[in-house]
Amino acid sequence: MRKAIGIDLGGTFIKAALVDQEGAILYKEEAPTLAERGPDDILLRIEQMIRDIAAKHALQISDLSGLGIAIPGFIDDATGVADEVVNIGWRNVAVREPLHARLGIHVAMENDANAAALGEAWAGAGRGRRFALCVTLGTGVGGGVVIDGKVLRGANTMAGEIGHMVMVPGGAPCNCGHHGCLETISSATGVVRLAREGLARAQAAGESSALAAVQDLTAAAVFAAAEAGDVLANAVVDEAIETLAWGLGTAANVVNPEVIVVGGGMSRAGERLFAPLREAFPRYALRRVALAATIVPATLGNDAGVVGAARLAL
Ligand SMILES: [Zn+2]
């Protein structure tokens, strides 16, 4: 059976996995990114991780179908260069050529959201479906469109950026430079922002909320307060979900997916997220689009990136 190694380069950890052609993870490990040491050091450690994994499995590097790398930023696939990776401070870093030169195997690269979408569509919640729309609700809102097993990349690898659909013109500032993007509302960061703003309004109006007593205000804490019946927390969660349904409904009208896979830390909220999302989605998607699309939780969790990266090389 063919095997490849998938690498998911993150701001904190580099994850690596040996994945077979069916999408099963045979082995995985991770190492700190140590971004401050610079790109050469990171690429050297990725090389070492690959040699280490091959040795542990009595494989020659040449036995591998290749290596796929998920990169948390903008890439240029034509040149194999990471153009801009803000959270590890990379600008114009050649990735494919140095790794290919050192290891002698095929090296593929992809943006991390697209790699995670590919992983879920191939071997996770979208397995067996031809048209998948995938979103990740984390610090931001990542997105990817997978059609017949291939990520839709677009003209310069920017396709599927659902998180940056502007939902509120002139709304809260987004990291992308625009205002009111979906991720300013429906990400974990967006939920915390809405909760803080709501709390300030409630306190000014003399209203109480359980959120006022929360030391470390996280999206999980807001969902927990909502489950416990807090009015403000429920209003925040409802706004985040309604806006997400709007964004997904709009994207679904373009893509006409069979499956919409929702992952990321916030998807762990379970039915408090999925039940109202499924209920609201048909208000924004065309009737036939809504009938075709099933909204499901992601199943690969943090492994989606390495699995999708490996898929690129298989
Ligand atoms: Zn944005």
C-alpha cells in the first residue's frame, strides 16, 4: 500500500503523520515550531522528522509516495514558495525546492485550511461525497471547497475563503484589513468579542449576566453559559450561528455541496451549534441547495491538516 507523509506547520507545533492511501494515520508525532529560529531551521527539523518517521517504520525515503505540507498562510504553488505566513513570520520562503533537494521525493504544498478541507473530504466526515464545503471555526473561520477529491484552489490559491465574506459592511475590523467579515462574528474570537460588547451594554443598562463572573472569557465559556440559560450568552451564540448559517447558505448556493463539514474548536459545542445551524441554513440557501446538503461535524479533529497534506502527495 502506498504511503505518504503529511506535515501541518502551525504557529506552535509542527505535526507530521505517516498516512496510507486509504487515509489512515499509521503514525504521528509533533515538535515545537520555534518560529523565532527562522525558516532554515524549521525546514531542517521537518526533514529530520521525515527521516525519523521513515526509520521508525523501516522505510526508505524513496518508498514514500511523497511529502505534503500544509502552510498557515499564502502560498505560490507555481514556484513552491510560501509568500506570506504571518504567524511564523515568513515572507517569500522557498519550501518545495529545498525539501525536494534534501529528500529526493515529490513535495506538494497547500494552504492549511484547504489541506484540512481535503483531509475531511477524503478521509473524514465527507468521505464518499463528491462535493464538499468545509469550514473550520477556530481563532478565525477557515474554509475549503473539495470537488471530486481535489481542492478548488482558484487563480492564486485563494478559493474557499468563506471566513472573509463580508457580512456586516463597516463592521468590526478583521485581520485581513476589511471590516465585518464572517470570522469577526462566527469564530471563537468573534464570539468572545460579541460577548464582551454585550456585557458592556448589559452592565451599562444595569442587567446581569453570568458572563460577568467568568475570569477567562472564551467561546467555550460563552457556549457553557448559554447552555446554562444565560440570556446574553444565548443571544451571542444565536447571532454567531445565524451569521454562520447565512455565510454557509450563500457559499452553498455557489458550490451546491452534498456535505458541509464543520470543524474547529467551536464545533465541539455539539448540538447547541449544529441544531440551530441546520434549522437556520435553509433560510439562506436555495431550497434545492438546502435539500442536497447535509451539515455534519468534522471527524478528524486536529489531524485533518496532516491527512489532507498527505493526500496531496498520494
Ligand atoms: Zn476578513
